[in-house]
Amino acid sequence: MNTGAFNYYQTKMFVWAAIVLGSNPILAADQSHPHDVSSRTTGEIERLDPALDALVPVDAEIEVLAEGFEWSEGPLWIPQGGYLIFSDVPANTIYRWKESDGLSEFLSPSGFTGSNSDSPESGSNGLALNRQGQLLLCQHGDRRVARMDAPLETPQPKFVTLADEYEGRRFNSPNDLAVHSSGAVFFTDPPYGLAKQLEDQGRELDFQGVYRIDSDGRVTLLVRDLPRPNGIALSPDEKTLYVAQSHGPAKIYMAYDIDEQIDLSNGRVFFDARELGKTRLGSPDGLKLDQNGNLFATGPGGVLVLSPSGKHLGTIMPGERTANCAFGDDGNTLYMTADQILCRVKLLTKGNGF
């Protein structure tokens, strides 16, 4: 049995125990499996510029909320429910965390719906809501961008494919996505979710692209020259698209202009993290922006806080490889998925969209 299946059935056993014993299944779990954490902080906040003090309180602490995951990713705040969901990619599971309820399983399977997967990272990765408030997922195992065909209040592993190929060739493993106000969906397609033999020699596409899915289902290739495009995010005015490039030799964050046709131009390096990557763990990965266009970009050391001009103001450092982040609560809380933990920090700024 693969690890994701093991975790899935273990969780089901805990649910049964909760019914019998009247306890929270996650809290009843063995501490080596996903569980809530109470009253613990971690890491530190590096301050490189006084401008950071207007974004992150000087007395801010990084609070650990839950732990025991294999590789946590893709956090997404659900405003109508007041809770966070996020992917555990190897476990093929999406978890839910709410202040009043703690940790629980939200959806499984989340990224691979077949009977057997050779990929060590077959679950969902990036998550987003479309304009109708429906859940969109980048599914590593099924190699597609999909929509959950069930309400958020009653999630089910039923999916509608939005895109799974480009010009008749299957995607590598869609990784992260950003939804434009027009309804178009930008997404990245590195090979991280592929089984090793496919990554080495069985890929149908010989590049890793950045794409756009239009509301009519048409797929447009926008960028094909990045070795490992990963996280992706839009500026508040939707005039700039940011893409994290997690390729080891070129740890950079790119910026592209967006025109009225929602096409890209003027690709340039927004921030070069190669020097940081020589001494700190992690690579450019997930991206989010606040209302003023400051980037909160996971990368070497944690979450890099970058000004709209690309100046590195400081780093929120959970002490673990940090995959992704999302604004939540009333917009001024940054939730972070950092390897096997879920954590958060209170901010003075609000996320774009709040």
C-alpha cells in the first residue's frame, strides 16, 4: 500500500474511533500522523528594511497550528466558511483547519483518482476558487486542472476536467494556479508530480509551460522557456503576472506584463534568489500579494517579503522548507504550509482580494 493510501485508511480508523469514543479523530491520532498543535511558536522573522515594520508587527510570532504532514502545500482560505484548506501532496489528501474545530480531513483522494500511482507526489497541489466560489485544483496524479463537482460544504472526490493536455499531449503535472477576474485561469506545469521514469523519459511535452485556460476551455501556452515554473500570482490591478522559478541553478521570481487580451509580454527577473539559495533551504515556490502589491513569496529561508519594486524587506522564517502561503481570516493573517507543519503569522497588511 502506498503512503497516501495508508494515511487515508488510518484517518478512517480515527474517524471510527471518534464515533465510538466521542473524541476528535485528528487529536486522537498518533502524533506521527496529522494532528493539531496548541500553544507553540517556531522560527523567527528577519528584518532587512524598516519598511517591513509596516507589514509585519515588530512583536509578531509564527504560530504552529498543526503538524505531521508529509508535504503540505496549496493553502486556500474559504471566506464563506471561515476556514483554511490545504493539500498534503504525497498523502493525496486535502485537509481543513478552522479555529473553532481544529484539523480535519476535507477531501481524499484529491489529486489521483486511479487505482495505483507510481508517483511519490500524486495528490493535489495548488488550490483556488473560481468566480462562482467553486474549488479548482491542480492535480498531480491525474495531470490536469480540475474543478470539484460538489459544494464546498459537502466535498466529494468528483471532478470535472478543465484542461489536461496541450495540442494533444498530456501535461506534466499542473502545480499552481491563479484566477483572473475574467474567469481565465493561469497555471504552471512542472514535472514534480510525475513518476520518476516518466519525468526522465516518458513526458509527452519536452518543456514546462505557463498556460492560460479561457472560459471557453481553450488552452494557450504563454511561456515555455522556464525550466521549473512553480508558484503563480496576479498583481492587485491584474497588470502583472508573477511566476516562481524553482529550478536549482536559477532560483528566481519572474514578472510578466498582462495586456488587454490577457496575453503576456516583457518577461523579466523580478527578484534573484540564487545567492540566498546558496546558504538557505528552499526554492522559489508559492506566491501571494497584499493589497499594495507587496509579494509574500516562499523561497530560500521561508517567506520572502518583497516590495512592488523587488526590494527584499525581510523573511518570515518558520524553520522548515516553506512551500506556499495564503492570506486568511479578515485578510491580515498569513497562513504557511512548511513541509510537515501548518503555521501562521499576524500581519498589519491585508491580502489582495480581502
